[in-house]
Amino acid sequence: MKPKAVVSKAAMQLLLLLWCFVAVEGGGQEFPGVGPLIVTKERRSTVVSTASGEITAVDVRDGYGGAYHLQFITMAPSSLFLPVLLHTDMVFYVQSGSGRVTYIEEDENDETEHIDVVRGDIYRLEKGSVFYVQSHPDPTRDNLRIHAIFNAVDTDNTKELPAAAYSNISDLVGGFEDKVLQTAFGVSEETILAIKWVEKPPSIVPLPHTSKTVSFGALRGIRSLTADDEEVTNKKKTKAFNFFKAKPDVENCNGWSTALSHKDLKALKGSNFEAFMVNLSRSSMMGPYWNPKATEIAIVIQGRGVVEAVSIGKPSRETRFKAKEGDVVVVPRLHPVTQLSYNNEGFILVGFSSLVGKNRPQFFAGKKRSALRILDREVLAMAFNVPTAIVEELLAARVESTILACTSCAEELEGRMKEGSKGDEEHEQEEDDDEDEEREAWKVDEEARREAEREMWMLQKLV
Ligand SMILES: *[C@@H]1O[C@H](CO)[C@@H](O)[C@H](O)[C@H]1NC(C)=O
Ligand SMILES: *[C@@H]1O[C@H](CO)[C@@H](O)[C@H](O)[C@H]1NC(C)=O
């Protein structure tokens, strides 16, 4: 009898724990019609893991039919990511290390192109390209870490793409009948069998030492070590954009931000993706904004912070959540959002904007960039249902920049989150009717008060 009781108690506790976990994880971080706004690092799936490297992945949606696949590729020094055929555009950020990306694009002639990449680089490979990656052969180097985003929906015809973002070259060739391959390549059956019947390697393998592929690092060094003009002599003028070498768009003691467009990186031309980086110093905030024509998919690359977003569904709701290094944060287009850092830690995000048109982030406040300042004050006063004086006060624009100091703001929001989730639980458990009634009453009161205020204001205007 006794052990059984113990077991069931433990099971109960586990269930309760799971329930709490689901309630906290799922609740409040998801808007109706949109997927989760945050996918933590712990929730990534592992695609491949070998001694030479690892690939983990995350899938997100924006609620407008946009779906994105992200891969986090880690390669030890002196490794090779075997060739694949891209099903969709790939835009990637180099988080650490260095290496060479070699590719063939569909409209190219017989030569391969390559680009040497270092930390901070952004580059794009077109759908239909074949590419492979070599990490720097020097064993003392950092791992080459690449954060890549792929469209999971074909941007040309809005059809959902097959599950994978790319295919193995070996799988593609191996898919044909032996006879077909024998004839096509003009080789013996043995040659074909030799190719088809060996065990397929994982996607990331050690770089063969005998191969001439090694020479690039040894002979010329990676781009950062040589002059940038080496790339200029390259006939395609392929060159990545580097966030740490560029002048930020906004910069002050509270942090900096840089947005990268098709104009800044030729390789992005024709892609629906742009890229951005935000570095918030401690105790800082990115002023609230929305993107009219872009969904932001950002990866926390350093530190942690809090994100607050407002849903545009009905009823309008807000959500706030913590994000730490490795987490993916999704902000669907049109949804107002703000990011805040804690007092003891900076918060750095690199992100991809998926565009449906020309996009310029719209800030609510601030001297230069406030979208509200453009609107007529009286119209705004009516919109907020307050006297014009209040709107004047609101838009007096004491604030210059879009990146502001905000001491203990993230901490306060985190406190609010804890209260919020506690409140929800109590509410669910007790089904507190009184509370509901109270809330209803308050709502009526509030409406009456506003109506009175509005009438008063109208009267004043008339007089
Ligand atoms: C290639 O295919 C094999 C077997 O289908 C798989 O184990 C491997 O991970 C694939 N590699 C890539 C790069 O997708
Ligand atoms: C981010 O900003 C802080 C302070 O503004 C700076 O010290 C730090 O080096 C920056 N980090 C990166 C990765 O640029």
C-alpha cells in the first residue's frame, strides 16, 4: 500500500509541476493567431550532432502566413559542412570563428564563388544554390558558429515548402536508379554501387588534411587578417556586411543599433530578408516601435533582457517575457514592441526582418522619429479621449534618441510578470466571481468617467 501511495504522490507532484511549467511557458507569450513569440534555446531541436559540429533548429510563424526555419550551425575548427542544395534563400550571421563558404548559383558559369566570413558578418545565399562551408583549419580558433534563417514558405507562390531547407548532394544523386546514373556518368556499375552503398556521412565532418581545400586558410588567411581590398579584386565583388565594422544608425551611451538593407549588402538584392543588430547597454530600452511591413525574427547573442509586445488582435493584449542568450524572439509585423536590458547586464540581439514591402520602423515617441508627432494634436486628443493639453505634454519630445536609459525597468517588468502569473493561477483555481463582478463594475465606472470627461472637453471647445 505504502509505496504505491508514495508513487502516486510523486506523480501528482510531477503533474502539477508540468502543469505549472506549461502555464508559465505557454501563457502570455503567445498571441491568438500567432505562434509563440519566444522559443528558448532549450527548445531547439537537434538536427545533427557529431564530434566535428552540431546543428540545432527552430521553427517560427508570424501569423500572416510567414513561416521561418532557423538553424544554428556550430563547426569545430578544421571541419567541413558537406555540400547541400538550398531549397530557399538563406541569410546568415556569423556569431563566432571564421571560415569559407563556397557556392555555385544557378545563373553562374562553371566556376564556384566563395566568401570568407568572420564574426559579425551577414551574407545571403540564393535558393537553388549549392554550397559548402569550411571552418578555419587553425585548431586554436573559435568554433565557427553560423545563425541562419530560411523561408519555410516559398516567397514566390506562398506555398509551404517541403520540411527541409536543403538537400544533401549525396542524397540527390543517390536517389536515381543505378542504371540511370551509370548511363548519365558513363561509368561502371561498380563505381555507382561504391557511391550508393557506402554509409552516408553526417552533415559535418573533419576537413581532410590532404585536400587542397585546406590551403585557403594557410596561404592567405581569412579576410580579417588581410586587406579588405583583396575582396574588391574578386570578380564578383562578393563581400559580407560586418556589423562590428559598420557605423551604427543610432549610437549613444545607452547602446547602438544598425539596420542593414539591400543597399548595404548587394548579396541581399532580391531577398525578402534584411538584417539588424541592437546592442543595449545596461539599464537601457529601445523606445517602443512597430514595423509596418516586416516581421522581426531576432536571436539573443549576448546577455539577457525583457521584451514587451502588444497584440493587435481583439481584445488587444500585451505580453512580456524574459529572453536570454540563444533564445529566438519573434515580433510579427504591426505589433508594437520594446526591448529592455537589466541593470547588471547588456542585451544584444541580431535579427532578420522578413519584408512584405519597404519597411521603416515607426517609433511612438522621440524627437526625430515619433510617428505620433506627425499627427494632428486635436485628432490625437480625440483618439486618446483626453484634453489636447495632455497630448501636448505627451509629445513634448524631451527625448532625442530611440535608445534610452531606463534604470530598473526590466527588473520592474519582471516583477510584474511574476505578479501576473500568480494572479492568473489564483484566478483559475478559485474562479473568483466577486473579482469578476468588481472588474465589471470598474469597467462601467471607467467608461462613465471617460464619457463625462469627453463631454466636459466638448463643452469647453464649444465655449
Ligand atoms: C544527408 O542525409 C543523411 C541521410 O539521409 C543524413 O543523415 C545527413 O544528416 C544529411 N546531411 C545533410 C547535410 O542534410
Ligand atoms: C555593446 O555596447 C557596449 C556598451 O555600449 C560595449 O561595451 C560592447 O562592446 C558592445 N558589444 C558589442 C558586441 O559590440
